[in-house]
Amino acid sequence: MSGGPGTTARPTWRHVSTELHSRKLKREAETLTAMVGLYCHGNHGSDREQLCTECQDLLDYALFRLGKCPYGALKPTCAKCPIHCYEPDRRARIRTVMRYAGPRMLLHRPWQAILHLLDGLRSAPEKGTKG
């Protein structure tokens, strides 16, 4: 499948970092990938198998930060996290993606959306706690 101009050649919807050792972090990586994919397809016209370079860059950054999270498997959702590890401009971009994709996840990936909402009910662990 070929994407339009500015798309990357590698598939991204099923990309999950192999460095993520816990089931929860792998699930969160899958949710991030799905949300960025929905956003890119809806706003940049990418096909469902490829992201534009801007969205691929954001996803790569988000997955890298997820892999470096000091909380590990005990990680809260980013909105509830006391540590903001994203650069300010990328944090703003991922918030835009989540605002767009969050409601659409209920239609496209209902189980992932429900699990993400349940994760959001958990409070953040104390600083210095790693899972």
C-alpha cells in the first residue's frame, strides 16, 4: 500500500516496542499507536497502514518516553502523572491527538478505550516507586 506524500514506508498500526516488558506497558503502547493512527488518518489523510512523517515522529517519541517511564508497570495515565517527561511542544501535540482520538476509540477500538479509561481511574504511585 502506498501512502501519500510525506508518509513513511513502514507499517505503524501494529508497531509495539519490544523493550516494553510489562503487559500494561505493551497495551499502553498499542493504545498510543491506535490513537495516533486515528488522528493521522482523520487529519492528515494517511491510509490505515502508514502515518505521515510528523505523526510517526510523535509516535516514536511517545513510545520512547513510555519505555523510559520511571514508574514502569505502575505507570499512571500521562494526565495523572506527577512527572511530565514530554517536551512541552510534543506534550501539546499528544494532547491534541488524544482529544481527537479518545472519543473515536470507543467506536474503532472499544476494548482498548475502556481499558484506557479504567487506567485513568487509578491514582499515580508515590515518586520513586517503580513497577
